[in-house]
Amino acid sequence: MIINHPLLGPRDASEFTYLGDASLIDRPDPEADDAAKQFHDYVYLRDNPVGEHRELWFHEHGDRSWLVVTRNTLTHEITRVELAKDVAIARGRRR
Amino acid sequence: MAEFDLIAESPLNGLQRAFEGVTVEEVSGRAIVSVAFSDRAGLEQAVRTSLDLTLPFVGNTARVETRDLLILSLQSDQIFVLFPQTGHRPDLEIAEIAGDQGLVTDQSDGWALLRVSGPGSRTALERICMLDLHPDIFTVGAVARTVMEHLGVIIHRDGEQSFLLMSARSSAESFAHAVVTSVENVI
């Protein structure tokens, strides 16, 4: 499997490690009233889609960047690769 | 403090192997300094002021001929600087350039360096390197961090037919063995 890195171009998947669902970027606010419930969901609950899945990959044997990869879990086709940093900033995070 | 008169040994003991069309040789005597940074614009300004240089983007390198510096842009928040080692504190020489814009560490003794050169060098590397090393894609001056034979390697094309490889000193002999084996497989 080849991941087309936004900065570096196509790289073999063996250079990366896989973390999981990209929703991990949306860490709940620990000060919220229902923080315990939100963190329970954040830590334990995952969708297990057949088809398109947004997920976090780390380019460990490369430029050490985190990526959000949109991959089809049936075909392994990768339709989009973004820097996780850009995704996080777009969602209002500082970095 | 006691005075010692010690002679440094290079990680690969001066390895040099010549094959038909390919030479594999250790490169030693280079200081390797890492500069990590969080504010790219800040470091760019510092480098422009002290070296009159535009900081290369990730995957590219720059040379400063006057000071014999080779700058490898490895990732969006880290560069390596290679230059002839003359003193014991190469990190301080680079800290002077980076000012307060970079976190500087001396990694000179952490890496083993190999140069693979000659008309057969790209063929020699194709079995071990997953990157596309075609000169139109991996151009002269390009640099990348990748994996070869399960070992982390920084590869830099420093000529049409010349590649500089860097890998961790702790596994230097395995790395050299892997590269030499890769050459022997195609020659």
C-alpha cells in the first residue's frame, strides 16, 4: 500500500505506523459538565465502517508527521491524505 | 582534568569497497548537528541574517560554500547541518547561526555515513531503497528519511551518480552489510 504524503510524495505504508480513527483529534474538554461521559465515548467508542474511513497514520520512518488518511476499508483505496496538523487547525485547535 | 590523547575511530572503520561501476565508502570527519524548531519563520529569518540563505523546504538541501555547510531539511520542524568537524562543540557553531530560534543538538557520533557512487549506484540501491531514485524524481540535492532493510536511513543525492546515506551508528555494521549485499546482488 502506498500513501501519497502531502509533503513528501508517495511512500510505502511500511514507513508508517497506524493509530486509528481520526476522531481522536477531537479530544473532549475536561472542564465540561459531562466530561466523564465524553471521555468514555472518546476512549472506547469507535465506528467500524465498511467503506470510507478517516484514520491517523504516523510517518515514523520519515518526517515524523501525523497524517489523516481517508481509506476504503474494503478496497484499501486511499482517496485523501492530509497533514493532521492542518486538520486540527481547521477544527479550531491551536496546533 | 586528566589529559588524554585519544584517536577517534569511525563507525565503519573506513570501509571502502569498489565494484564494477559502484563504489561504497565510508564518509567520516563530518559534524552532524540537528536543529529542531517550532517557528519556521523565525528560523528562516535567523538563517537569512547569519548565512544569507533561504532555508530549504522539506526534502531539499542547501549548501553554504563559504563555510562548507550542508543543510538537510528533513521534516517541517527539523533540519540537519553537516560540515567538517574541527572542534569538540560543533553544536555551538550552529547555535550561533540559529540564535534563539532552534534547539540544537550535536549528533556527530550518532550516525554512520556511507557514500554510494558511480554509474551503477542507482541500480545498486534499487533493491534496498523503496523510494523512486530516478533523477527526474529524486533530483540532485534531494534528501529523504526512509527505511532500508528495516533500518532508518537518511538518503541524500549529492551528485548525478552519488548518494550519501546516513544510518544509526549502533547498527552501522548491519547497515553497511545490507548496502554491500544490495550492490553485490546486482553487479
